[in-house]
Amino acid sequence: MEVTVIGVAGGSGSGKSTLVKKLLEAFSGGGNAHGGESEGASVAMLAHDSYYKAHDGMTLDERARLNYDHPGAFDTPMLVDHLKALKRGVPVEQPVYSFTEHNRCAENVVVKPSRVVIVDGILIFENEALREQMDIKVFVDTDADVRLARRIMRDVCDRGRTMESVIEQYLNTVKPMHEEFVEPSKRWADVIIPEGGFNSVAVAMLIENIRSLIRG
């Protein structure tokens, strides 16, 4: 089975996860919060966020102070290995990460090989070895103020954080890491989409593109 890997990158809160969700819904009825695919689906998803490194030897306060927007925060070689395995037709066990505990969970999620694999993450174009696994690279480009507003809503409402902590993290790590690593990685993109999943025209075009790949 020939596998096509589509990378979807962009800043935190850009709308890339919304884009990925709509693509999964179009082809497989949606995935779960950590990736994976529905039975019989033609599309699977691997989230770079699931591959944050484990820090079992640290306290919660110590883990909370780590820089999670730097490339070194991820076990990217594991993600590369998992993509290679899926291309060989071998299922993989994707880690599950807790954003409230800032650590990996004990369980994993099995991701089965599919005709199309979508990789989602802010820094997936920064790593050359990871880029080399992708056939199509999509960058979601959204204004900084919109991204910050969405990040505040997500982290406060969904992850139980205070607004003060979200803004502090944004100023200390998210913004500088975006400027140093995420924004420059846009040059590797094959397609740049303003507003990501909120751009209905672009979503429709991508769905047609993926559909043609599956029929291929």
C-alpha cells in the first residue's frame, strides 16, 4: 500500500488542528483526541504534541516551567520512526500526553496504516528528517493576535489553566519560539493557508486533493 504523508504546521492557535479535524471527519468520521483512525478509514493522524518527552523524575511545578515550544521538547525521532513503520504497513503505538500533568500517560493509542497519514504540529517543518517523510506540507498562517486569543480560550477552558499563566507562557516561550522556529519553517511549505480550518475554500480544496490521492 502506497502511503501519502501530509504535514500540517503553523503557530499555536492558528487553526491547524481544526483543519486536521475537518479532514479526518471528511474521510473517517474523525479521529480521537490523540490521533488514530476509525475502523476502515483511509486517513490516520499523528500529532506531534503526543510526542513530548516524558519527565517522570520531575515534580509538576518543574515540568510546568519547561519550554514546550522548543524543538528539544519533542521526541521527534520516535515520530519519524512511527511514520516509517506506517509506510511499511506496520501499526504503531502513539504516546498519549497529559497537558494538565505535563507528562506522558501510561497508555498509548494504536494507529493503523492508512493510505493517507496526516501529521499535525507547530514544529513539524523545523526538523529535516521529519520533513523528508512528508509528501505534502501545508502551513496555516494566522495573525498573532488571533492565535493568542484562541490559545487563551483553549488553555483556560479545556486545560484548566489560569489566564495569567497562559499569557506569561506566551510572552516567555510561545512568542519567541514562534519567531525563531515556527515562522521561518514556513519556507518549507508547499501550500500556505490563511486561517486554517476556518478557511472553507482551502479545506474543500484539500479534501479533493486527498480524495484523489486515495483513489490514485
